[in-house]
Amino acid sequence: MASNVILLITLALSNFICISFAFDPRPLQDFCVADPPGNTTCKDPKAVTANDFSLSCLNRPTDPFNAYGITAVLDAAATVPGFNTLGLAFARLEYAPSGYVPPHIHPRSTEVIYVLEGAIEVGFVTTYPEYKYYSKVLNKGDLFIIPVGLLHSQRNVARTNSVTAAASNTQTPAFIFMPDSVFAAKPDINSHYLAGAFKLDEKTVKDLQTKSWYNRSAKTM
């Protein structure tokens, strides 16, 4: 009987530890405004103002469209210090006609995408061995959920610019863009290996490894 109780306690603790580290830890105070922004040091609460929890001008793009036809701003503790320790991040993306986000992964977050203007096709792919693709065209006022860690993509299917807002349930969702991680890795991944893996000729692979990919195209990504 005692051994069964110990076993149950051990299993319960194991589950608790796994759950505890699955997402950002719960804050231990009302807030911990980053000081300076992007740091982990908490600002003196007496010096905190409402401006530490707000950001203006998200109703318009801040940068020109990149080669993919998008402009993106990620709002987290680096830009809004009040986000620090709250387990949230927020992004605004604007897409030119035919603009798109390359296939990518957020290894640490579930994402909710909400369409503010235009129409966006959004989809994600499940893991091996099914690789099932779930996709939907979203119009203004629609939202879509991307489960944590799954490969997904977005593209503008409207004739005009489209705008989305996205929220993540972690302070640092992280971005793994598939073209970058494969063809922009430094030092280069062996081109002969990549040619075999992607069923491409090695010359094409070497050419792809010279391209400028997505990793420097978003303001704070």
C-alpha cells in the first residue's frame, strides 16, 4: 500500500514538473516591467507608468515591404517592457498583394491569427507520419489557431493589402523559418547532402545557399 502511494506521488510530481516547464512560468508579482526594455531586471514599481504597457502606431506599417511582400513588427518585452514575465507576445503583419510568410515554426508557442483587413490563407501541417495539412481562407474578422510547434504559413489572397494581428502564449515564441534554417545556416550544411534530401541538383542547392533569406526581414524577429 505504501509503495503504491509513493508511486502515485512520484507520478503526480513528474506530471507537475512537465506541466510547469511547458510554458512560461507564472509571475510572482503584479508585473515586472523590463528595465531596460528587453532586459530581465524589473523596473522599480514606483517608476512604472501606463506607457510601459502600451504601444502606439500599430495601425500602419513601420517598414517597407520585404522580398516576401510583408512588413512585420513583433511586440514583446523588447518593445513593450510591460510584457515582461506575462507570457505573451503580439505581432502585426501587413501583406502586399501576393505577399506571404514562408513556412515556419514557433517552437515555444501556440499562435492565434486574427485578420484585420483583407483575406489570408493560413495553414499548418501535422507531424510524422500523417503530415496532414489544415488550411482555411480567413476574411476580415476571422481567426485561426496554430498549435504549438507545428509548421505553418500565411499568404495574402486578396487583391489589396491584408493585415493580421497575432498573439502568442509565450514571451519568446522564437521563429524557425524553414528556408533560413536549411539554406542560410552558417557554416553551410553540406550541399551534396541537401541535394539528396530535397531531391535537387547540387548546383541549385549551392545557389539557394547564396540567397538572402527571411531572418533579417522583420523589425524585431
